Amino acid sequence: MSFGAAASAHRGRRPAPDALCPCGRRAFAACCGPVLDGVPAETPEDLMRSRYTAFALADARHLADTWWPATRPDDVSVDDGTSWLGLEVLRSETTPDGRTGRVAFRARWRDTATGESRLLEEDSRFLRRAGRWYYADAL
Ligand SMILES: [Zn+2]
């Protein structure tokens, strides 16, 4: 084990560049891949999708990096007992000043211990500072 190996484990798994992105929009390398590698998301929806994908790939580092500092938990971790099955974005909007956004979505997941499928519905708020979007909280 080296620091390098620890860091890459923290970054989670990565699908093949031409595989469908876990968020379901298009190929990973043209979808959430660059955002997971640190390229700023252009819209709140792009950031929301990259965070869903980070949950699916167990990339706790991306979740921590894109969480608004005031609302970020002390320990951001990814639950191994959750298998993410699909994402549907219902609505997304950005205020005219480009500093706040909202994304309503549904995400399906399965509890790997019980095999039970569940639906998460959320209306998330995002804030943009210094050219980067951050997840703030859910309404
Ligand atoms: Zn994606």
C-alpha cells in the first residue's frame, strides 16, 4: 500500500471511457468523467449528475470536493450497501445571476443487504462561487 494507491481508492471506480455513464446520459468520457477529474461543471445539472455518478462509483473525494463547506458533513463517505440503479432529472434551473441553481431528480437504488429497491426524490440547491458549482442542500 502506498499513498498513491490510497488516493486512487478514495477516487472510486472508473468505467471505460466509452461505456454509458452511470447517470445514463451519454458515454462516461463525454459526461461525468471530466467533472469527476476536477473540470468545473458547467451547470447545476452537470454537477448533480456527477455527484450521482460519484455515489455510484464510490468516489467520496468528489462528493467532498463539491459540497458547500458550510453544509458539508465532517466525514463524507459512500455507503457500500447501496447499489445505484438509475437517475432521472425532472427539472433544472439556474438563476439569471448564475450564482444559484436547483435540480429536481429521482434516483433508484437497491439495498444490497435486503435486495429491496427504493426511490429517492430530491430537490437540490446549488451555489456557484469562483466559477465552480457546489451542492448546498435539499429542499
Ligand atoms: Zn454522467
